[in-house]
Amino acid sequence: MDLNSASTVVLQVLTQATSQDTAVLKPAEEQLKQWETQPGFYSVLLNIFTNHTLDINVRWLAVLYFKNGIDRYWRRVAPHALSEEEKSTLRAGLITNFNEPVNQIATQIAVLIAKVARLDCPRQWPELIPTLIESVKVQDDLRQHRALLTFYHVTKTLASKRLAADRKLFYDLASGIYNFACSLWNHHTDTFLQHVSSGGEAAVLSSLERTLLSLKVLRKLTVNGFVEPHKNMEVMGFLHGIFDRLKQFLECSRNIGTDNVCRDRLEKTIILFTKVLLDFLDQHPFSFTPLIQRSLEFSVSYVFTEVGEGVTFERFIVQCMNLIKMIVKNYAYKPSKNFEDSSPETLEAHKIKMAFFTYPTLTEICRRLVSHYFLLTEEELTMWEEDPEGFTVEETGGDSWKYSLRPCTEVLFIDIFHEYNQTLTPVLLEMMQTLQGPTNVEDMNALLIKDAVYNAVGLAAYELFDSVDFDQWFKNQLLPELQVIHNRYKPLRRRVIWLIGQWISVKFKSDLRPMLYEAICNLLQDQDLVVRIETATTLKLTVDDFEFRTDQFLPYLETMFTLLFQLLQQVTECDTKMHVLHVLSCVIERVNIQIRPYVGCLVQYLPLLWKQSEEHNMLRCAILTTLIHLVQGLGADSKNLYPFLLPVIQLSTDVSQPPHVYLLEDGLELWLVTLENSPCVTPELLRIFQNMSPLLELSSENLRTCFKIINGYIFLSSTEFLQTYAVGLCQSFCELLKEITTEGQVQVLKVVENALKVNPVLGPQMFQPILPCVFRGIIEGERYPVVMSTYLGVMGRVLLQNTSFFSSLLNEMAHKFNQEMDQLLGNMIEMWVDRMDNITQPERRKLSALALLSLLPSDNSVIQDKFCGIINISVEGLHDVMTEDPETGTYKDCMLMSHLEEPKVTEDEEPPTEQDKRKKMLALKDPVHTVSLQQFIYEKLKAQQELLGEQGFQSLMETVDTEIVTQLQEFLQGF
């Protein structure tokens, strides 16, 4: 590209690309896309975005296109990669002058230089770092700032590289420039502190910005730039200096008002200091050992004594608490049970911790956490009144302890209490002692203190297991508190029901459950919404507990279900609705079929909720989970839900609909459960199966569920299902078998085996295309035992239950192998006998014996030739299935089933689903369960004897091992 003429053209197109009019914008974007791979295009872009006279939007777009180009075309191996000459020119152009006047564009240029540095520095771009260091020293304010900004982005990017060679390069860089980075930071920090006391606002802001950037550079160098940082004097000097600098900056913040322009930047810098310490502790725990004492002294004094009054702010307190927590909990500082096995570094750190955490210090921290930080604040109480649902959602877990004050204080309390529980248990027990009996509702402070102590007792439940007689406390203190219905007592009603939820799985006598259920029923009718939501949470914990007993719960089921359903309607936020739905699901799951009389209202409401939650996929997931448990609870009655249920399954499992990304997993589970509980097939239920083919193409982690669903249809209505869908399904299976793992192949073939079992006439015809590869697998001696076992299972079904189809398959395969049919059959029997040990399931072993015996009686010389093998397998089969009746001393086939056997369902077992009943009916028609192997062998041998005559039969029997013959005679006694 000729630069001048090209610049004009590109500039024009970039200007069009900033247009709001799509008719102008679209062609311009297309044109730019074509130019991306043209030599010289990026040189033109560089010219455009470094020309400060041009329109800002055009320059911004030029930077973005340049940045995207680096990602795509800068690497040598990339298709359409930039030439080395052009890259060299661009690198030089990027660092010629750091004088970009617009902040946003300056940041983008800095990021873009860092991207190039990631690929080229230091080998192809050795001059980058020296140039930056020189530019950072210049007197011109703008150039100095822009160079510093670039220096930071380059350092950050290089520090993030993880390969060993790259790490080595970064270590070399860090040791080379660390001294300079330190003095740069000290210089800017001192300048800022001078300006704060005397200078104007602009000078203060400008020097603070530089302090922040140079500290960001130092953070990356300190944390990522050294293998053993404790051996470097400068690094340790900088880290020790942080505490003094922090004090200076905190004093600054005392003098600067909250509305001052640099307040935000100042707080950011203070937090950045704490981040340096936290990151360093995380990456180099042993190098941090010399800093443990100062870190603890500093953090504890600012957070738990009056030193912090007037200077600390929430985010800083959170960071200090996290620093204490990470030192307390750090595994590197915990000695082994045998002290001698611990490293000297660990023992050193442990000694420093023990010396710091004395009894008075621990007691003070514990008391301050509970009586100061655990108290509900004015803001929280206001939020409780104005946005109760927001208040209940606020507190949830995850990583919130890293950023939010309340979760942070609670996590710190739990960790310190766990670490030093022998010291702290008496302290907390004493606090509990002082709070016996009800509290005066007029004394808000006393109510909040009690709330805070109860919070501590809940959080420390596991540690207090041996020290608190919770059952007595529940009866004498907590239950009466729940009965105080005054409005001002609601924080305690909520806290007490929460507290019980925390203890339920720790220590709670089963006999007390009915009293708790009674209390829950009352609290679900409390006038306060927060109390009702908290009660629902405790109900879930109670029902979810290991010691839950349905019989104790049933008397309260109707009331609770009705009240939970009312709560579900009363709450309006998506998150809260999800939460209440989970509680409902949990109750339905635990009581199972006992739920049937009470679900009418919920069944009517869910379609409405589904409609309202179109924008909220997570709420829809919660509805799907509830439906799964509902269908299981309703059993065959779930058919009444189909008008709502089937469209929901249809939408959730349709991969062409966007919501499937969220709903697919639960949708498939619901589909499966619906089939398992369906009393009969309906046209609509059959129609949903159209969604299956694309799902099988996805071949994702949901395949297993898909196979279960296909089996569900086969059991439910094999003829109708196979006639409608088998051709497409067979096609999908053939595709899958080419590319799937052996485990996947087995799953596919099990589905085919089921189809053959359920429908011996139609099944083989429908899955005909798959059977040749099964046959071939047997003949060629498939090497995976599990696959071979499945092949023999499939072929056994065809041979035993559809002889004519087997003959035509044998004929087809004889043509393919170019062999005689008899010869091929002989090979197959030989392989079958040889690989019988691959089959481990007793059903399949018996099936193999029945299938091979079904070839008798025969005058075919090949079958007679394999007679010995067939008898061997039959006797093995007899050993598998025959059990001796101790009373009569005779043998009987233990696989035989009759209509008369009704399995007894015990209390704990779930009642059989409709599909279980279908499988039972199927088993009653299955030869494996209806034909006595003993009888079958006897009849087949008798027929063979009649066919060949006594002498011929005897000579055939002589081919069988005498030991086997003896065993056979023993099994056939009495015939």
C-alpha cells in the first residue's frame, strides 16, 4: 500500500464505520475486514491513530482494529501473518512518542503495546524496556504518565506468562529493573505526600495517579519476579516499607474529606498496598514469614482497636481481615501432628503465630467480632424494611468473603474459632450465659447483641458440639424466644430459626422434631417476610437431614405445603422464588407419594410461573427440578400434567431454541422421569422424540440420559415407537458407533439389545443395518471383553427369538465373507464358546446357552462338530443358574419368575414406577426368565437322540469331556 493514498482511503472507510446508519456502516465494516490481511494496512492504522488532529471516534476504531490484528496476524505461524519488516516498523512507531492526549485511547495503545511485548519482548524487541525506562524519567507530565501506563501494562502482561522459559526471562527482567522501579515509586509517593500538604488539586491528583501506576508495576515485579524473594534485600525492604507507607496514606485519608476528588484514587492506592501483601503471602508463604508479626500487629490494631477509628473504610477492613485469615489458616504454617516431621520454616512461622495470638488478643478479637462486627447495621435494618427479599439474598456465600464485610467477618470468626477453639469456647459460652431468658423488646441494642451472639453460636456449631446441651437449650430458651411475636423481636425470631438450622445436622434429638415442625408451621405465618423466608431455609435443612423421619413429618405436611406455596406466591424476586421452589422440591422428594393429596394448588400455579419466568432461565431450571420431584411423587397420575409438562420438555430439550443452553440437563431428566412414570404412551409424548436426533448428534455428556430415554420409549410402546422412529434412530446409532468410545458403543448396543428383547419380531428388522457389524465383531473376535459380551447378547436374542431373521443375516454375511453359510456358522459358534468368559451377567450367560441350544436338534455336520462346545456352555450355564433346594435335595433354575411373586416394598424403598412394572411384565415373557434351562437341555438332547438314533447319539456324546457329562447327568436327575 502506498501510505499517503492508502491513508486517505482507509480514513474515509473508518469514518463511515463510525456512522450510526447501518446502510453506511455495514459496507465499511466489510471493506475493513477484507483489508485486515493486506500488507501495509496496520502501518496506515498506526498513522491514523497517532494523528491527534483526527476525529476521536475514528482514532479509537483504528486502535481497536490494530489491537485485533495483533491477536490474529502477529504470530509468525498465523495465516496471513505480517511480514517481519512491517512488524519492525510498527514496533518502532508504537514507542516513538508517548504523547496521546485522550485517556481511553492511551490505555488502548498501552494494552496493544503489551500484546506485542508478550509475543516479541525481549528477543525481537530488546529496546522496549530501555525506551520505557527513559520515557518514564522525562519531565513532561503527559509523556511521563503515558510511558508509566505502558510500563505497567507491559509488566502485567509479561508477568502473566507461565512457561518456564518465559518465567526465567521475567525473573531476569525483574532483577534488572527492580531497583529502578522502587526508586520511581518512592519518588512519586514522596511527591504526592508533599503536594497533599501544599499543592493544588490537579498536582495532587496527577502525582497520586503516578504513585498508583508505579505501585502496580512493583506489585507485579515483587509477586511474580523472584523465585526466592526473601533472599533479595530490596524486595524485603519494599515489603517492610509498605506498613509505614500505609500509615502515611491512612493519615492522609483522615485529612481528606469523603467528597474530595482524589478520595477514590487514594482508597484504591491503600487497597493496592494490601493486595501486594495478600498476593505475596499467597504466592510465597515462607518468604512472607518475616512479615507475619508486622502484618498481624498492623491489621489487628486497625481493625480491632481504636487506632482504626476515623481512618478505616469498609474495603480496607475486609482486606485486613483477609490478611489475618490467610495467616491463621495457611497450611504452610501448620505443623504436622508430630512436630519433628515439620519443616523448620513451618515451625518458625507457627512460633510467630503462637506468640502473637495470646489469650488476651484472641479474647479481644472474638469479643469485637461478635459485639461490633456481627451487629446488624442501620443500613441492613433499613434494607430489611424496604427490600426484605434483597436482604435475604444479600448474604449468600461463594467468594463474597473476599469483598463484602459481613461474610468476611463471619469467615474470619469461623477460622479463628476453629484454630483456637479451646481458648475461645469458654469466651463464647460466657457470652451465652449472660443472655438467658427473653430480652426487653424496647431495648434494641440488647436485641442486636443477642442476635450477634446467636449468630456466633450458629457459625461455631461444629466446634461447640461437646460444650452445649443444644436439646435443653432448644426447649428452655430458643422455643420460648420464637413465641415472642412483637414486631421488634423479629431479628431474634429470624436468628433463632436460622440457628436451629445450623445445629440440626450437628446435634438435635430426633424426638424434638415434632416440636420444631410445630414452630416452623407458626413461623411460616409470621407477619415478617424475612422471618418466613429464613424459616423455609431451616425447613429445607431439616427435611434434608440424615435423621429425617417421614412418619414424624406427615402430620404437618399439609399445613407446611400450603404455607410454602403461599410464600412462593408472595415473593416477587426471581432468586427468592427459586429458593422457595427448592424447599418445595426437597419436601416433595422426601415424602414422595404421600404428597399426592396436596399438590393441586402447585400444579395449577406452575404453568403461570413458567410463563412469567420467560426471561429468567435459572428460575425455569428450578421449576424443572420441582416438576421432576412432582412427577416422581405423582407416579401414574402425572399423566394429568401432560398439557403443561410436555410443552415444557419440548422447549427445554430443543437444541434449536436458545434456552436449551440452560434447561437441557434438567429438561432431559424430566423427560426421563415422565417416561418412567407414564401409564401409557400418548401421541404428544411420542411426538417429543423428534428432539432426540439433534441431541444424539451433539454427543455430549448427556448421551447416557438420552439412551435411558430411548429405552423408556422402547419399554413403553415398542411397536408404535419403532415404527415411527427406528429408521432415523438406527441412522443416528450408525453415525455414533463410528466415533464413540467403547463405553459409548456398549450403551448404544444395550439399547438395541433392549429393542430385540421387547420386540423380537420388529426389533431385528428395524436395527438391521447395525447387526452385520455385530456379527463381524463376533467372527473377528472383538478384543474388548465388555463389547464382545454385548455383541453376544444382541446376537443371542436374534438367534433365540427370531430364527428366520438369523438365517437371512447368516446368508447375507456369508456373501460378504465369501464363505459357505455352514462354515461361517461353525466359526461363530467356535468364537462364542471360546469367548463365553467375557460374559459376566448371569442373564446373558443363560441367554447364550439357550441360543446355542436352540440350534439343536440338527443333522448338520458343522453343528454336530461343535456339539461338544454347545454342551460345555450349557453346563456352565447350569452352574450359573441352578440352586439346590435344601429340603428336597433337587436343583431348580433360580432365574425363573412367575406372576405370583409380588415383591414386598419395605418402608424405606420407593414404590415401583410404571416402568418397573413394565420391566416386570416383560421379564414374564422373556425366555431367560420363563424357560427352565434344565428342562430345555433335556428336551434338546432327547430330540437330538431321536433324530440320530441311540448309537449316533452316543458317539456324539463321546466327543464331550467325561467330567462335563457327569455334571450334566447330575443336573438332569429326575428327568
